[in-house]
Amino acid sequence: MTSYLQLSGLNKTFGTFTALEDVNLDVQKGEFITFLGPSGSGKTTTLMIIAGFEKATRGAITLEGQSIAALAPQDRNIGIVFQNYALFPHKTAEENVYFPLQMRKVKRAKGMAQARRMLELVGLGGFEHRYPKELSGGQQQRVALARALVFEPDLLLLDEPLGALDKNLRESMQIEIKRIQKTLGVTTIFVTHDQTEAMSMSDRIVVFSNGRIEQAGAPLEIYHKPSTRFVADFIGESNLVPATITDPAAQMAESPLLGAVSYAATEGPAVSAGQEVTLVLRPEHLKLSRAPLDGYHSAQMTIETIVNFGDSGLVIGHRDGTQLRVRVPGVDVVILKEGDDCYINWTQDHVYLVQQ
């Protein structure tokens, strides 16, 4: 399948600092892609190169098979929403949305009608005559989104647009942005450091670290089959256990912490006997019990701390000085006590192996 947007060998240096190194990515038309990673990982730099606000030191970028590297930002037909929204305070909502059409010489009557239709789509019908100061943060964000979409861009770029919103509003806007994107079918790249946003909104997640792409894949693939230790540690909570491969054919490893451990089949490079690896056990895939459970692998643990979230609990314990985390249903929290000895139990299909 021909890629709609293609990044090939992108590198970006600022003096002696390398911000991006050999970034390669294929994006299909209509996809919702999220760039996820910590601050300084390269996700925003990549977005700015796509938008044209930064130039790659080396590499190619094509949209529908045509290079856009030499085009100015205004000539790329790309819609952009930033965290601060950048609305004109002296213009009404509909005038803000009309502005990019005005720059494209669309007549006012036609352009304002398009602006009002777009405001309806983002849920702001009836707010067209209000100024930014008369709108809430969420409403301003919707105006910025409408402005980025009104000229039917080839690509929509969202640079942490929900960062200034409170938790409840962020969650509602995640749903709205995804709804609007699906309605219009616009190819979208969303930048965030919030893994919950990435997991809930994306068709695919691209995880960045130190200027490189660590892994790209569907949200559940990224979560359940991390390809590197960084991804396993950055996405969700993980118990990361050092181990040595003993029998790769039988998928067996030896861990100083857990003893002999069988692990799930891996799609990564082949491993060999004696190789040092990391085993990943997600807290929600572990079960707590007073005695070992039949049909499970088990190891003893002493409970240190219990964090109650109401619907669930996080039990933090230790084994041989190493901390382990287990997620339990909320009803189980009340019967557990700090200082208790218990067993953690797991199955082979919930032990993932990473080599980096």
C-alpha cells in the first residue's frame, strides 16, 4: 500500500546536538497517529518538520508521493492546532475560523458560511459572535480546531492541544477530537506526552525516545508487546525483571528474582541461550493469593503499601529487596494488610520479553 505521508531518514541537528536520528515512518490516508514520548524525545521536532517550521538536516518527506520539503508552511495545505490556540482576541469565533479562508482569497459571504458550518461540527453552533475572552478554554480549543479544518487540509497536526485543559475537559475533548477526525476522515498526527490520550485516541502510536522511534504500532500492540525496555517502562506500569535465556526453543529463562520462568512467544529478533534479557509483567496480569494458585507460576511477596483507587487497588510489595506491583479489584483491597506475606501468580502468556 502506497503511503500517504512518508518520512524517510529524517535527521535534525542543532549545532552539536542531535534532535532526530534516522526517523522513518509511513502514514496511511485517514489514520490518526499519535507521537508519544517524554520531553525532548523528538516528537515535536518531527511535527515541526512536517509543518515546515523546521527544516530537516537530512532526509525526505513526501505527501501523496510529492516532496514537500522545499514548500513554505503556508503552501503545504496543513492545518495546525497548538497548545495555546493562538486565536485573534479582536476577532469573533466565526472571524477566527474564516481567517485561513480569507488568506486563500475566499469571498467573505462564502467563507463565513463555511466557518459557521465548521463551528456547528465542533459543537459551537450559536457561539459564532463571541470573542475568545467570552469562551471557556475548551470552547477556545474547538474554535482553534475549526480554524485548522475549515480549509479542508491534507493533513491535521495537533501539538499537545489539550495540555491547558483540566482532567474532565481533556477527556471530553479526546472523544470530540476523535469524533470530528472520523467524520471528516482527515489524516491526523497528534503530539502528546500523555499515554492515556495516546491509548484512547490513536489508530497507531509512535513512541519516541532520544530522537529515535522506539516502536510504532496499534495501542494494544504497543502495550502488550513492547519491543524495547524503554517502551515497556514508559507505557503503563510494568514489573521489569532481569533474566537470562536458558532454552530459547522452550521459551525458558532464569531470573534471580523469580527462578525459572517461561515467557510468551516474541516477534522480535531471535534470542540465544545465555543472553541477558528483561521480562515484563504488567501489574494487572498478576494475581494475589494466600497460597500458590493451581495452573499458575508463583512467587512469594511481602506487602509494603496498598493504594486504594476505589474501583481497584495497587499493591506494592517486595521480594528479595526488589519492588513488585500488582493491580487488584477494589473489593480485594479491604482484605489485604500491609506487612502480610502473599503470593503473586502469573501465566506464561502474560510474561513478555524485551532485549534492550
